[in-house]
Amino acid sequence: MANESLDGLFQELLETESLFKNKEVLRPSYTPETLPHRSDQINSLATILVSALRGDTPSNILIYGKTGTGKTAVARYVGIELEKKSETLHVPCVVLYINCEVIDTQYRLLANLAKQFGEDVPMTGWPTDQVFHKFKEAVDSSRQVVIIVLDEIDKLIKKGDDVLYNLSRINTELENAKVSMLGISNDLKFTEFLDPRVKSSLGEEEIIFPPYDAEQISDILKYRAGIAYKDDSLAEMVIPLCAAFAAQEHGDARRALDLLRVAGEIAEREKKNQVQESHVRQAQEKIEVDRIVEVVRTLPTQSKLALYSVMLLRNHGHRNVTTGEVYNVYRQLCRSAEMDILTQRRVTDLISELDMLGILNAIVVSKGRYGRTKEIVLSVPLDSTKNVLLEDYRLNLLADFKPVITAQMHL
């Protein structure tokens, strides 16, 4: 019976007219044929990489910019065009794309690169220098120019920069092939942690991607919506509203595309024949909650305890709480959970990190002769955040915890 009812449900859903022609166009993995407002960056990148089509080694490049400014899309787009042109010119060029958030260790990176040249390397077990040697042999087996695109390269160097050092020097050990690297990062400061030799080699050329403004995001959305949605599926104000929301997020086009897609999915679930402004507002709320849930879920336990302390104070009627108040409740939580108590300075650092993540807002205020402190306001929905915190078994034990709030805490 259950199978029949499920079969009927799927059949009913399939018979509902979809608003989309091609939903994949609104996903980050899609590489469009046109990239509005990025011609300067495309030209800069092509000018550097054209050396590969002459059989020379292009300079190593670092691309910087905030999330959703088109860095990955431009790198993929130029890479695809470069490979196409290399075929017509009969100058072998290979562009390899690696996401360092997924492939985040030196071993996995080298194993993945070796496999892309047909080498059978296990994903664990070999010495790293053996994997590097295997990759080097495979690359040098023919005359070719290889460009390795390392997206979110800053995630890789958190585990050490040995692999970047080796790759940046690989050309001195090759006879036939030439290798160039293109690193992409949201973090302008990540090179500060690199070995100076790697830093100078890796950043031979740099390209900065500025954020989009609302008008530019609107142009991007119109272009993608024309491919993604059926005619007349979007109400007039849907695209301007998506663009306005994303412009608030430092010009994040990826966020705008997510909004446009999720708004359509919500409208379909409601069996509407057009996406309305209300669906965009629902999508904004859903995406924001999903983002916060994911961030909160992956926080270290001590950061969760600091956040839970703020939430408990908020539940007791404190709108703007101070670091001193948070630390008092935090210590009580640690004692109840039998966990180590960090110093007040360290907890203040954790609060600053939560501020950077957008989970709360901490403003330094002067208390006159009592010195300076931080006033903390939550930037996240109370109930959904609390539910995520209590998924952690150590905090779940504190679900009914009631802090002792003393008069001194209000100083």
C-alpha cells in the first residue's frame, strides 16, 4: 500500500507543470557562455594564459575576491576556451580544476592529479613523495602545457604548503611538459601564511575581482533566468528583489542565483504558476537559516558554549549582553557539563570569531571608569539556532540549564 501511495504521489508531482526549463543554470557548478560585467577579468586572465598556446609556461596566477564575484566561473570559462583553441592550433593544453575544500590534503591533491593522467594511485597508503613522483612522470610523458586551477587554495595551505612548494618548482624537473598554477581565494591575506619562496612563485600575477552592485547582479539574473525559467514564470519584481538582497551580501551573485532558484522551488511546491516576491522573501529566510544551521553545526564545542551562553541571557530578557555576563554564564555551563573552562580573554576571542561569522554582533562600548567591554546582540533566529546547538550531545545535557544571574552581572 505504501509503495502504491508513493507511486501515486510521484506521478502527481510529475504531472504538475514545472516553472523551470533548466534549473542547473542557477547552480554554482554551471559555467555560462556569457559572463556579464567580467570582461576586464576575462581579458586579464586570457592575456596571461595565452603563453600556453605558444607552448610556453604561463605565469602562476592568484585570483582574489569575495564569495560570488565570479572568480570560479571566469577561471572555468577561460579554461574551456583555452582548451578549445589549443585543439585547433594542435598545441596540447590541459586545464585541471581542483576544489581544495573537497580535496583538502596534499596527498589527496597529488593522487587526484595523477589519476587525471591515468595513473592508478590509491587514495591513501603511499608516501607523498612517491605520489608526487608518479604525477611528475605522468605529466612529463608528453609535450604539453598543464594549468592546475586550485579553487579555495587557502583551505589547502591550512594543512601546510609543501605541495605548493613542490608544484611551483616542478618545471625545473620536467623535460617535455610545462606546469602552471592558478589559485583562487576569498581571503586576501592567505599568502601571509605561505613560505616566502612559495609566495613569490605563486603570486607572479594577481587579479582582483570587485563585488557586483545591485544593477550588475540584476543583469546576471536576467541572463540566467532567460535560460532557466519558462516564459512568464517570474513576476516583475522577483529579479530586482533577488538582486537587492544579494547586493546587501557584499555583491554576492551566487547568493542571488540561489535565491532565484529556491524561490522557484517554493512556488512549485505551492503549485503556483508564477514566482512572486513573497517566494523570494521565503527563499531569503530559508537560505539564511540553512547557512546559519550549517555554520553553527560545525562550530567547536567551546564556541557553541559561548553562543549558548548569549542565548540563555537573551532568554532571560537581556537584549544587549556584555562579555562579562557571557563569561559568567559560560563558566556555569562548563561546570555543569564537566568541561574545561577557558580564560575570559579566550572566550572574548571566540565571541569575535562568532561576530566574523555573522552569528552575533559584538560592539565595543566604553563603561567609563569600568573600562571597555563588548555589547553582544544575536544575529540569528533563537529557536532554530538553539535546536542545532542541542544536537551536540554535550550541549543536549544542558537543555534545561538555568543560569544563576547575579546583580553584579548588570554592571
